[in-house]
Amino acid sequence: MIFPLLLSVRVVLYFTGKCEVPSVVLVVMSCLNRIINLFAVKWYGESEFWLSSGKLLLILMLFCFTFVTMVGGNPKHDAYGFRYWREPVGLPFKDQTYPY
């Protein structure tokens, strides 16, 4: 059960180059996982609850970040989400009638 997690962490650390010694991260993660699994089911369930809540918060934050950057909250102040809102330049049905 732990092997896929460790393998994915190893691949991410290898391709990003963020860590000089990825084995340290792998050992820490496997020890943390084993410690959590040694305790009662209540603690394991509680940790799963809070970790999944963190994932939901991350999804919400990424959604908000994407929306803000699309409406012009980026360093170039370019609203790339609405670039072709008025003029459908480059769309395949530019010179055709709409099907509806």
C-alpha cells in the first residue's frame, strides 16, 4: 500500500529536482505513514478526515486562483480568459452561421 506513494514521490522529486537527497523524504514519509497506522483506527480516520479537508481546500484555492488570473489578476494584467469574447478571431466558425 505504501509502495505506490513512495514511487510517485520519488518520480516527482526526480523530475522537479527540488531535493538533493530524495531518500530522506521517502524515509520520513514512510515513517510518518507507519506511525499513523500503528495508532488506533480513530486517529487514522481523524488524520484521513483532515488530510481530505486539506485537499478540498486546495481544490477551492486553485479554482479561485485560476479565475483571478483569467480575469486579469496576473503580472501582465492580461484577461486571457476573455480575449476572444467580442471578436471570435481564429475560431473555425468565424465566417459561418451559427448552428442554433
